[in-house]
Amino acid sequence: MRKIRRGDEVVVTSGRNKGQRGRVRVNLLDRDRVVIEGVNIVKKHVKRGRARQAGIVEVEAALHVSNVLLICPNCGQPARVGVRPSAAGKNERYCKKCDQTVARPDA
């Protein structure tokens, strides 16, 4: 089970974007990276395509998962996330600060 999922609100803990907050847009599981809305904006040179113009565009680049912390929806603070079995026998994520279950972002 992944501790950071698409739709979670996170805060960046290190790098040039330290302190910025946003929602996880894409979770790149194979590379342990996440793309966060409005964070880590880089300029990319794009070639002219069939339906787009050439030029320099600003896109969101991926950050490593270890550089972000989940913002707990219960206590509202950045916290580490743990995984434990629930009463139903499935795994659930929980906040290590307030010990409350972290609900699925889409639920």
C-alpha cells in the first residue's frame, strides 16, 4: 500500500519548493515520484506539433515521494503516515501524530 496517493494534500519538505502545498495529481509508482498541482514548475521547450505551437511552456515536474509529507485531514498538520490492518482485515493508512485513520482521497 502506498502512503501517498493521488488526490492527497501534501507539503514539500525539502528543495527549492520547500513549504509549498498542493494536491497530488499523478503518482509515478515505478519511479517513486509524485506530480503536485502548482509545485515544482519548470520551463520546457516543446517542438511544434500537429495541434500545438512551438515555444517554451511551463509544466509541473515530478518530485520524489521522500520529499513530501501528507497533510492529515483530521489534525490539519503535516505528518508521517503508517499502515496497519483495519477491523475488516484490509490495510489502512493512519496519521502518526493524531493516530486517526486517513480516509481515501476519492472517498
